[in-house]
Amino acid sequence: MAWSTRELADLAGTTVNTVRHYHRVGLLDEPDRRYNGYKQYGVRHLVRLLRIRRLADLGVPLSQVGVVGAGGENTPEVLHALDAELAENIARLQQARADIAAILDDGAPADAPPGFASVASHLSEADSSIIHIYSQLYDEEAMADLRRMVEVDAEAGAVGDEIGALPADADEVTRQQLAEKLAPSLAQNLIEYPWLSDPAGHLSKSAPVTRQTFIQAVTELYNPAQLDVLARAGLLAQELLSAHRSADDDASPSVRHTS
């Protein structure tokens, strides 16, 4: 019994183009031809094609099918590496499913920053954009802390919405008022997350790249009045932090004395 290329492909559950590709890369021997020039495949070709397909279905790269199929010495190494890659893919897909579930449950935008679906509705377009950028600059621990900060601000009905709606030509009084509203939460974040004052240990990119990217991002995402409010609030937060530390220092001797 001899089969044509199409018949062989159908039997193996693949396509004529795939069979031809296996010929080109040297995985499948060319068969004899009939008197009319048509190829005629035999059982050995079918078995070989099925074995190639089996390895390909496992994820073995075509460049290594020959070695693995022949039971070469590095076959276990190849399979272990493939298994590790599949495990990573499975973990990625499981995380994607969890993210999709969170997006659907919270009614969040599909492109909400990873892990921020529950608070996405409280983020301005600029804030959502900057968090996307942060996810490439900071490690997972830092992003988890940032998520908790956003959650606290959302629960408190923070000043974020007012800043997000602030026009570029906002007056001096409005800017100062917003800065004074924002400063306490910034100071509290500096107290609860000390790494914010020195984030070097949580960077996933180099410090120069992080600094340059941050400056460029905030400059483009926020208008001049918003940037002014953020700068003022940052200075006020540092003053509040210094006052908090001074109060702790003043209390420490009495605490030690009474103990």
C-alpha cells in the first residue's frame, strides 16, 4: 500500500505543507516516486511522521527532534528544560485567568495595571498610566506596597480625584490647599513604607534608567499645576515625617527609662 502526500498527511493529522517542511529540514526522508512522478509513501514514512508529530506536540523544537527521537544522551536534559518552560507557561496562563476573573468581578478596564483591578475605578488616566510604568521599574514587593497605598487612599476618598481634575492654570490658593490635603497621606506612606525614601533595593532597572523614565513620564502625564501640587505635597510630607521622627526620638528616652 502506498500513499500520496495528501493521504499521508491526512492519516497523520497534519497538512501537506507540514510534510513538505519536514522534508526540507531533513526530518522526513523523501519517498520513491511512481512512474508518473507522484510520491509514494509507505508505512515507515507514516510511523516516522507520527513520531515527529508526537515530539512536536510535546513542544520539542524541530531542531532537536532528530536527537531526541534517536534517544541521544542529552534527551533528558532537553525534556527537563522543556518541562520547566511548560511550567512557566502554565503559571503565566493561570495568572492570566486570575487577572481576568478579577477584572470581571470588579468591572475594571481590561487594561488595568496588573493587581490593581479592585482600585482601577479610583485611578485617573494619568495615575493608571504611571502605575503601568512603575510595574516595569519596581519589583513585585514594591508594587504590592503601592497597591496597598492606593487601596487606603481609595477607602479614604482621597484627594486624588481633585488633583486629577486640576486645570493647568489653577490658582495659587487651590494648589496649596490640595498640597496640604495630600501631604498627610504621603507622609504616612513614608512612615509605613520606609523604602520609599531609598528605593534602590526595590528597583528592577538601573537607578539612572528609573530616574530618567520617571521624570519623563510624570512630565508628560501631569500638567504643570498637578506637578506643582505633587512637589509641594512632597516637601510638606517630608516636614511631617521629620516632625514624626523627632517626636519618636523625644519619646524614646522616657520609654527606655520606664522599662
